[in-house]
Amino acid sequence: MALEEYQRKRDFSQTPEPPPKVGKGARRRFVVQMHRASRLHYDFRLEMDGVLKSWAVPKGPSLDPADKRLAMQVEDHPVSYFDFEGVIPPGNYGAGTVMVWDVGTWEPQGDAAEMLRKGDLKFRLQGKKLKGDFALIHMKARRPGSKGTEWLLIKHRDAYDQPGYDIEQYSHSVLTKRSLQEIASDEGSAEWTSGKNATRHGASSKDDWLAESIAKADAKKKTRVSKRNLGEAIAKPSAETNPTQTRASRARTSAGKVSPAAGVKKKAKVTPGD
Ligand code: MN
């Protein structure tokens, strides 16, 4: 399983996206990227066999079991796309802004390859935003000439379902806390490259991969802020789209959850499976 289609669609001298390289190892991470291209959508990606199996979800995932979200399967992406956040310049495939909307691990509820082949993929997510049981169901082609790429992404009922879930309440990056607009207006974003360190071996904790991605994002942020005029940095809007949770409280939450290696104690009130 290679990444020919991913490669064919892109000019890597023009886009900051990572090169097509099939990964090793059998980790099961997932990422959801919010992507404002010609149309806003969310890219849902599951790490499987050294690549990220990918679906474009126009309305984004939902925790409401009543929502059946159309998910168009797209080309496999390289595993290093996992922490890609930034701006794809105009003229390139997928030109626009990409935010790492959620990350975590996934657990197939059966044989992953077989479920994928049969078009009935059941899995459990342990992300920062998405948790619990989901299914991706392949739909029969609805019309002649259809590419057969249409799936539905559905939340199952469990302890994590949220009737009335509104994705717009969660429009911030889990890596950098930024909104799409902040990523788009940030000069540093276009230089973002996915780091090689995130896939190194011998990690001492199962959460190291996430801690590394966030540390990398933090380092990048410092560089950006120091390049910026201080007044402008302070004037940056920080309320974003969720008025009930401040930027600072989100930052504390992230630190408590993802930095066990840094000696930060987990908060007492963690949800099961967090
Ligand atoms: Mn996309």
C-alpha cells in the first residue's frame, strides 16, 4: 500500500505538507484535521498499515448518535501528516488552512483490515474531543458512475454520546489552541513542517508521541511570537469560538492530560478511557 495518489496530487517543492513515506510500526493513532479549503470540511484519519486511511467529512464528526455524517474516502496520507497544521499555499491541491482538531488512539472492534474491506469498520476512539464507539459504514453506490467512496461516520450510544452535539463549540487546535483564523493569519504557519521526532522509537511512555507533537508546536509558537511585534501578540483575539472555556483553562487541561512525562499530575477528574 503506497502513497502514489497522495504524491501525484502534490508538488512538494510548493506545499509544506509532509512527503509520501510509508511508516513502520503498528501504532493506532487517529487525527481529525479541520480544513478550510475551497469548502470547510474535516479530515478523519486512522493510522493503519503504515499510512493514514482518510475520509473527508463535510460536516465533521459528531458525538450525537442521531447524526449520520457523510464521509468521502480520499487517498491514504503519510503517517507524518498526523501533526500537520498550517497553510497550504494557493495553487496547491487542498490549498487553505489546516488545523489539528483532535488526536488520540483508536482501537478496532474486530479485524481492522477485514472490517475495512467489508465496509463496516467499528472502532473505539480515545481522543481529546472524540471518545467512545463509532462506525464507518460504506454506502452502496447511489448512482451509476459513482466512485463508491461514500461512507457514513456514526457515533454509537455509550457513556460518551452527546445528543445535540455542536462541533462549532470546539473549533480550536488540540496542538496549539489556535483557531483556523489564527493559523491562517500566522506567518509561521506556512513554514510548518511535520517533525521526524514524533515517530522516533523507544518512547518511554505511550503518550510521548502526543507530548512531542505539542512540545514541537509550543517551540514553533515561541518562535512565531518572538518574531511578532509584542503589541500585536497581545491584541490577538483569544476567545475564539467557545465562550465557556477560556484559552488559559484549555491550556491547563491539555498540560494536565498530555504531559505525564513532564511530571504534571493527572487531574483527579479524568474520564474513563482518557
Ligand atoms: Mn482536506
